Amino acid sequence: MEQDNQPTTLLQRVKNGWTEFRRTNVRAQTHYAIFRTTQHLKNKDGLVKQYQQRFVASWETWLGIGAGITGLLMLLNPDGLWRWQFLLVLFSVLLAPLFADLFKSLKRVFTEYPGKQLIGQVITLEQPVVDGSSSIRLDNLEWQLAGTDCPAGTQARIVAINDKTLYITPLGPAT
């Protein structure tokens, strides 16, 4: 008991750490991690399969992009890159689909927002719009409504969205 409370030297701590490391089955854990990762990659929806399908579907495009990038680099530095031209084209061709996917996912993040699918839909108001505002529940979300005053039961079209506010216009004459 007293021995546990005594300060240990760096060498003793390293030896204790090494014995603890040897007790665990690191090799089996590593094999399992590799197996799990490869099974995930072999999955039909895995990243490798998606890359392969995308690359094979439009390899001409990726070859053109790779040659264009290499040509641009050769134009900027004609003396230094001529030896690496083939490798640059190959590297650019292989990475172009990944960069295109990255660009597409970033574009999706900035262009898609909650409620975008609601624009253009016709809804029936459950509550009257008074002083230009009301609320409604759509797709299990509570939305604020903004628009012309109209009674409950009026048909209205969603024309725009801003945060949690849907802008509407009544289809019939507002009373």
C-alpha cells in the first residue's frame, strides 16, 4: 500500500507502461480495425466504390482537367516542371474527382437549407394571419408565417423563406 504512494522515476514509469502495453492484445485490435475499415470500403455505398464509379463514368473529363492543370503549371514555370509532366497529369487525374466531390458537397452546404422544398407549395392556413404574422406546423416543424392578413382556412402559396419564416400570398381574395 505504501509502495503505491511512493514517487516513481521516469525509467520505472516507462517499464510499467511497457508491461501494460504488452498485456493488451494490440495486434488483435489492429487486425480488427483494419478488417472493419476494409469491410466498410468494400461496401457498395463505400467511398471507394463511389470514387470508382465517378472516375470510370467520366474519365475523359478528369484526363482533360489533369492535362489542363499540368499545362497551367508548365506555363507558370516552364523550366522546372517538364521532368514531372507525366506524374503531374497522373496525380491531377486521380485527384480531380475528389476535388469535384469536395466542391459539390460545399456547394450543397451553402445552397440547401431547411424548408427549401416548401417554396411553391399551397397550404391551408390553420390560424388566421393577423397583422401580417401567424404560425403553422409543417413537416413536424413550427414555422412563422408572414404575409397579407387572411382568415383561417384560406389557401396560400409559399413564395419565399427566411430562417424560420415562410412568406405567403393568399390564392383567393383576402378578407
